[in-house]
Amino acid sequence: FFSNVLIYLMRCMYMQSGILVINKEKNMTSRDVVNIACKKLGTKHIGHTGTLDPIATGVLVLGVNDGCKVIDLLTSVSKVYQAEVIVGLKTDTLDITGTIEEEYNIENLEKEKVENILKTFKGKYLQEVPKYSAIHVNGKRLYEYARENKEVELPKREVEIFDIKLLDEIKTEKNYYSFSFIVHVSKGTYIRSLIRDIGSKLGYPCTMKNLIRIKQGNFSLEEAISIDDIKEDKIVKIVDALQEYEKLIVDDEVAKKVENGSILSFDTNSDMVLILNQENDLLAIYIRYDKDTSKMKPYKVFRR
């Protein structure tokens, strides 16, 4: 028993920390992916940077070991999705996995009308979150209220649509029309809610049929790996995952102070910097010190 524990601890000590970019499959939860990655890599220290619904596929970014320390930086970025919509159908979950609440037969749906309505969503707007979501209200997740058929006021929050564009032509599907669009959104935007709101302006209920996250921050679908391909050599180094931040290389004397969490002055105008040693190992992330803006304080310190 003790030998197995020792092997596990040694593995965690020497295993690379960083980021995994996964192409999530349909009908899996984000937690399912984390559990599989933990088993494959032999560590419990893995977390995801933004939930994807089981119906959704595409980019799911995982933090591995010390990579978990930068999850908050990776979740603060914008995302790009491709969504497929059914027009004339309303469900309780706002996607096709839910119970149908309303159905409409639509005689005609013009492409120009859809395009014009999509354009109206560019910019900031107040979005109501879905009742089937993990948002907490009074200490309880919204989907728990929904499953218990309990009414609760749904929170609204400001989101931003940076760009939105119709893809291809309007299609007919059985008794429904359908269309696809690509959208670039801020953190916290629910695409199911966006589709519901698009339907409100169209005059017909809309529900989400498919969703692909094609980009999260700097990570795109093209670089994502399948669950079967998860292994240690696929882990992206933290410093490479945070390429938009300034990097400062320090000498051994300063490196020791950084490792001890000292408040220091650096020759930079940036509010956040990555501190590396002479061997290009990431030592810490420093942010501007609020009590003395001429100095910086440690935000995250990494073990070596």
C-alpha cells in the first residue's frame, strides 16, 4: 500500500503541469472528460475552464496540476461557437434534449430576415440565464429548482456579442426550418439563451439542435485532441498557454525572492507579467501591487 502511495506521489511530483485542449464528444459531461483525463494521467489535480453541455462538442480546456492555478485566467476570455437552430420548436431546456412545450408550423422564413435579426444582437445586452443551468440562486443550482418544478426568478447578466453571422442558407427539416450561425461572445454567454432571444425577435420559438465550441481564447478546435489521445506529451506548458502576457526573465538572486513570494519592482508597464528563470522555467505570475503601484506582488507561484 505504502509503495503505491509513494509511486503516486512521485508521479505527481514529476508530471508536467499545464493545459490540455480537448475536443469534447457529444453526450459527455465536462466532468466525464475530467475524470477520464485524471485516470489516464494518474493525477487528481485536473479541472476544466468552462462547462460544455452534454449536447455540445468542441474545445474544452483542462488545467493539469499547476495548470489549475491559471484556470481563472483562461475562463476570462471570449469564445467562438457554431450553433444549429430549429425554428418553430420550444423545449424546457432550450435544446432538443428537453421536453417539447410548443410547436409551430411556419410557412416561410426568409434568409434576409434572419440575417437582419442576428445583426441586432451585436453589442452588449442583458441575458436571462436558462432555468436548466448550474447558476446558484439562494444556495441552490437552477437545474435543481427546475427538476423539482419549483418557480424561481431567473438571474439576468450583461453579456457581449462581438460578432454573429448566418452560415449558408435556411433549410427545411420535416415541419421545421433550421439555420446555423457562428458567434463570438464574452465569458458567461449562454448560447441556448441567445437562441431563445433570437426566436423572440423572429416571432417563433427557437431551440438549439447542435453546438460546437470552435475557439476559447487562444485555443482552437484545430489544435484540440480527442479523449483517446490524452497523454502527458500532449500537455501544453503554462507559459505557452498564457502567450498574451509579457514574460520577464530574472537572474538567480531575483528568482529566489520570487519563489519566496516577495513584493518586487520590475521594469515593465504591464499589470500582469510571467516571471521566468534563466532556464525559462515559469516561476510565478505577478500583478500590480495596489498599495504601491511602482511594485508588483505574486498572484500565482509555481513549484519546481
